[in-house]
Amino acid sequence: MKVKEWCMFCGECAGVCPRNLIEVRETSLKFREDECMECNICIQVCPVRALER
């Protein structure tokens, strides 16, 4: 997962991940990509389009 520089770390992506694989930190996101099913729900809900594969 690529996080663009304008990410606001709002947590929308973490809130919708069906496997709870996204952790929001103060100035970063931590993804456990090895367990990701690539459903892309996190990308779809990002209000500023800061996520991409």
C-alpha cells in the first residue's frame, strides 16, 4: 500500500478494514500487507484519495 504525502491520518481506512490490518499512528499508517485480501475498501473510503496499491 502506498500512502501519499497528503494523508491526514484520519483513520477512515482503518475503520473499514475487515481484517483490522491498518493501524493509524500520529503521522503514519502501518499496514500488515502480508495478510491483506486486497479488497480495496480502504482505498475507496479515503476522503482525500491518499491511498493506492
